[in-house]
Amino acid sequence: MATFTGYVAEVMEDKIRVTPTREAEPFDGIVFHLEDRFSNEEPFFVGQSVRVEHDERLTRSLPPQATAHRVDVL
């Protein structure tokens, strides 16, 4: 497992985009798909500092995408 620490830049249905800085370009960061178990947790907000645990399998799209297995709000 790998981790990515940054800021929530965009919240979409079943996914979030996390960037390394608050001042992000549209293709910065990683889009994380959220598993079904995240639907019972608190919603994510733009600007939150988070640490995302994922499986290191990133797509080649811009921005890259991965599946989040754990998200901790810092």
C-alpha cells in the first residue's frame, strides 16, 4: 500500500481529487475512487487536508486515478 497526502481539490460522486498543494491546476493530483464503505462516513469538503491509502495502481490518464482504501482527515 502507498499513501498520498494533500488537499481535497474537488468532490464528485464516489470520488475525490487530491492535490499536493491548495493552489492546484485542473490536472494536478490524483483522482481517488471511493469504495462503497465511504458512503457511511462524513462527507469530504474542498480544502480538507487528507492522507489517502491506495494500492499504487494508477491509471495513465490526466490526472491519474486510483482506488482509495482508506482516507484520514488530518
